Amino acid sequence: MPHPPELRAYALRCLLEIDPAAKAQAVAAMAQAWADGALALDAAAAPRPDRAIPGRPQKPELVPPRLVGRRSMATLEGRAMLVHALSHIEFNAVNLALDALWRFPGMPAAYYTDWLRVAREEAYHFSMLSAHLQGLGYRYGDFTAHDSLWEMVERTREDITARMALVPRTLEARGLDAIPPLRAKIAQAGDLEAAAILDIILRDEIGHVEIGNRWYRHMCELRGLEPRATYDELAARYRAPVLKGPFNFEARRQAGFTEAELGQLAGPSA
């Protein structure tokens, strides 16, 4: 009998896919194939990309964050720009989950199944937002976007500890803080469908950040590192953004941040 396809090689093929809708469909198919027992896992495999990572379309045009257009909720176009920005975040999140899945060999099987779950949920988020954007009369790629999230993925490609520290538990965790006020703003503007999508995203993102926290601590324990001091050192070395409040402490608590970490975010006045 032929060997079943390998999960991490499949994830790399999904990552290389250029078309966003096809990428989301491929991720869903991969997750279903794994659930059906139709894929094998080889943690020692070393799949190699045959073209640039990540696969993505020519549009949206990527610009510095300060040049991304301002989003007024008073107009349909402004609301569409916000939904587009959220779609872009979720498209990048699909790519970062796929990259975490294929890139790092030698991890426990649970690590790969965790990141498969993240990829599947992020692809679902992107598909929901993309469909809603089309309902508003626009398409993904119609507005500019920035590449800050993927830039940190690229910087941490050689070090899984830095990746877990600075992508899920830093950049993605900022979403836990940002989603509630965004949800309130877009609901107030009357887009209750977008607000409902944000409810789903916040629920799932808590789980994604928890996965990052858990595997970051696993790597610290494996390497004999103290997690808080190591985080500060990695944040400085890889030029992570300085975190600014307000913080969603309850969501961060659910996502596995310790009380000591939350207290450090709250600052000396807490």
C-alpha cells in the first residue's frame, strides 16, 4: 500500500498557495484528511519550499502601517476598510499557523495538531470575513494593508522559542485587547453580522494564544530558561512592539497568561 501523505509537507503546500480562497479550502481539506486518518505525521521530515513563502496574491498592496487608510464607521467604504483589515490579519494568521506547522521539526505530535487546529480556525475566520466583505460590495485586495505580522514570522524563522514568544503570545494576543472595542464600534455602526464574526474570532483567538503560551513554556522548560526574563530578552532582540493598554485581562487570563505577567502589563500603579 502507498504511504499516506505527510501532514507537514501538506501544510507547506497550503502555505505556498497564492489564491486566498483556494488556500482556505486547502487548509479545511487538510484538517478533514487528518481527522479521517488519511495523513501521516513525520516530525523529523524536512520538507523544502520550492518558491517564496508565503504564497499570497499581488493585491492587497502592502504599505507601512502609517499609510494604511483611516477607517470611518460613518460610511460603507469605511466599514468595508475595517472588514478588509480584519480579513488581512486573518489571512496572515492562516500563513503563520501553517508556517509553525511545517517549519519546526522534532516537536511532540500535540504541537503539530495544535497548529493544525489554529490553521483550520484562522482559515474559517478569513472565509467568513471575505464573504462579508463581498456582501458589502468589495473584495479582499481592494484596499492597502501592512505586513507587520508576517515580518515577525520571518524574523523568528530560526528559533521556535522566539516564534512562540513573539507571534502568538505577543502579536496575536494584541487581538484579544483590540477586538472588544472594534466589535463595539462596528456594532454601533449597525453591522451586526461583522460584530457576530468578531465574537467567534475572539473566542477562537483565546485558544490560539493559549497554544502559544503552552508551547513557549514547553520550550523554556526544555532549554532550562526562565520564561519571563527570556521573554524580555527575546522581545528586545527581535524588536517586538512595546505593548500598550488597555488590556483585556480576562481574555489574557483565559489564554494562559500568569498573574505575574498580567501584573507586569498592568504596571506599578496596579
